[in-house]
Amino acid sequence: AFYEGKIHAISGPSGSGKSSILYLIDGLIPHMYQGKLEGQVYLRGKDITEVLPRYRCGDIGFVMQNPDSQFCTYTVEEELAFGMENLGLPVEEMSLRIKEALDFVGMSGSEEMDLNNLSGGQKQKVAIASVLVTKPSILLLDEPTANLDPESRRQIFDLIVRLSREQNITIIIVEHNIAEIIGEVDRFLALDKDGKLLIDCEKGSAEEAAWIEANSHDPQLPHREPVVHTDAPIIEIENLNFAYPIPGKKRAKGRQIIRDLSLNIYKQDFLAIVGENGVGKSTLMKLLFKVNQPDSGEIRIYGKALRSYHTKELYNQMGLVFQNPENQFITNTVSDEMLFSLKRVKISQEEKEKQVHAMLEKFHLEHEKEKSPFALSQGQKRRLSVASMLLTDQAILFLDEPTYGQDFENRQELMKDMQELVEQGITIVMITHDLSLVKQYATRVVRIEDGTVVKDVSTEEYFA
């Protein structure tokens, strides 16, 4: 049960059904997602199980795990206006609500920004703002801080508390970083791996405290021998500059995202790139994979200019695990998605299937192999995206927020797999906000601020 004006937090392992609870409340289950449904959903005493989502939207707002999946327009202002236009609000009221919502989420003045050019964290903030403008009485949030830096996470959690305390909005939040908000949660719920309710308690209970202690981890900095690079770097970035174009203006450029950035990456680096949202971390990866072209500067891979690489040649050298897993899924089943990665590998079909089976078992996806990749939980989607990339033999692997949507156990398993790859000669470059994992596994930390490298040191020095 959920109570009016209160903050409720739901936690549990990846794939335990946390998001499904939100889908039930919003009506996506059973009206959009097929399956067997037993029981009822009551809103203020009325059975709404058969009420379509479009008739619930006036009361219930939903911010999903992947903000791209709910965007309908091109710019920030258009996205925030879209829901209000459907409600028939006057233009003056819409303008006022847009400004208020953007102020709330810390994105004042971003109305004309192209959604495609935002960082993952900025997109999440816009998704939250686009729901707030419709003034829902119930707000569902599915891991709203997963892609945010620590300061942005604090801002969003502060916002959630204000919405509950000042506007009496009922908050139901699914969250892995539960320790960061638990002090403000009125009711805490936890599911076990089979989707059964394990804990349902009020703030400050013994059950809540025991769960937090068991699921909070502050690893010690492991002892590592200093790394001395004697070989030439395998990736060289020199004086890189880039600004996204302004929508509708072919030659005009917006705010500069990458600014005179220089960086060398060496064989067997386990490199963590950190920094606040919007400083250019994901944009740098797009430039490395020729998704965007730099305005100036030079990138060399194994001494060869990046612009000289054909796409196939480049992708034989480097692999990328996207921030949003759905962006790289192209088949109808988990098994086929894995097999597609081996499409051009010259081994027998039997050997391909054997490798796929082993990798699915390794990432706890063997029971999901006949499911659509898009029907998996966010944590399972992330594991699938990593598993399919690991089937290939690229020498350099880039990961954009690889632990997004993962519980502690799966985060640890994934990082141990990355560590093994480094020991086998693979180079890992990881964008992340999870500093506990950086501390535990990375050998080198690069911090980016305002589009340029401000710190490039060993992990020991970074956390000293």
C-alpha cells in the first residue's frame, strides 16, 4: 500500500519486479505489456486495473529509467510543452510552468537546447521536468538518479523531498542508491529476487536499518603497484574542440562541449572518466567513434589518424557499450542478439551457440534467452549489452555508465569481468559516476570539467 503525500522507496535485486510495480500503477501493465495478471490495483478505493493509461495521466506522472524512451519532441521547451498542450493549457500558463520546472531541476535557460545533444543526466532532468509541469498528485520515478553525478543526485533527491513536503505529492521511487535518500523516506519496501515483498516498513525501523547496512558498501582502496607506461599510447587525443550545432541554424554553433582536450590512453589501462553531467564525457566517446566530427584537434588510434579509418576497420579495433542499452539492440530475442555479435566470426554455428550459452550463463541471462531484449529489466538490458560486446575481440572497450540499473552483486560481477579482460591485455575506458567502483577497480582516473581534462592521475592519488 502507498500513502498520500508520502515518499516511498522500493529496492531489490535487478530483475526482481521493481519497475513492474510502477507499470501496474501507471497502467502500462496490463494495457501495454502482455502477461498473466492476477489481483487488482486500487486508487483512492477505486479499482483502476482496467483503466487505460491515458485516463490515469492526469493523476499519475511517470519518469522512466531511460529518458529517451519518453521523449516525443526535439527541444527542451517543446518536450515540456507537449504534455500541457494535450491538456489544453493556455500558452501563458505553459510558459510559467516550463520556467518553474527547469528552475526546479537546475536547467534554467535550456529551453532551446536539442534533446539529442544533452548528456544522460541532463536528459533525466528534462524527463522529470516534463512530468512536473502537468502537476500530478502521484509521481512514479524509476531510478531517476542512475545517470547523475553526486551533486545532481543530491539536487534531484532534494527536489523529490520538496515535492512531497511542500506540494503533498505522493512519491514512489525505485532506487538502487537507497542510502542517499533513506533519511527522507517515509516508507521503505524491498523485494527479493523472486519478486516477493520482503520488507514493508516505516521510516527508522530495524528492518530498514538492516537492509541499508547489508546493501551499502564503501570499499577500501586496494594496494596496486604503480603503473609506468613505457610503450607509446594506443589512443592519442590532442587539442580537441567540439560544439553541437544550433537546431535550424546550419553554420551556427552552440555552447562548446569539448575545449582543447588532450588525453593519452595506454594498452591495459583500466581508465575511469569522471565529472559532472554535461561536461563532455559522452560527447568525447561519440567523437572517438566518429558519430560526431571535431571542430579542430587530432585523434590517433595506434598512430593512425581517426579520420583515415573506415568504419568497419575502426569497429574491429574498438567496442562501445552504450549508456542506454536499447540503442544497440537490433534483434527480437536475447539469444539472437548475442548471435548477431558473432555474425562475421568464422566459426561453426555449433561453436557460436556454445559461446553464447556460456556468456548468457555468466551474466545470469540464460532463462531470458527467448525474451525480447526490450522486455528485460533495465539491469538485464545492461548485462545483455555488455555480454554481446564481450563476444567480439576488440582490443579497446568503452563503457558508458556500465553499472546503471545494476544491484551491488551484478555491479561487482561486471567489474570483475572487466578486470579479467584488462589482465588479458584489453584496454577498458569507463565513464561512470560510481566512485566506489572507480576506487575499487580503476587503475587511472581522468576528471573532465567544462570540456577539458583537469586531472589525470592514478586511482591512489585521486582518492588520497
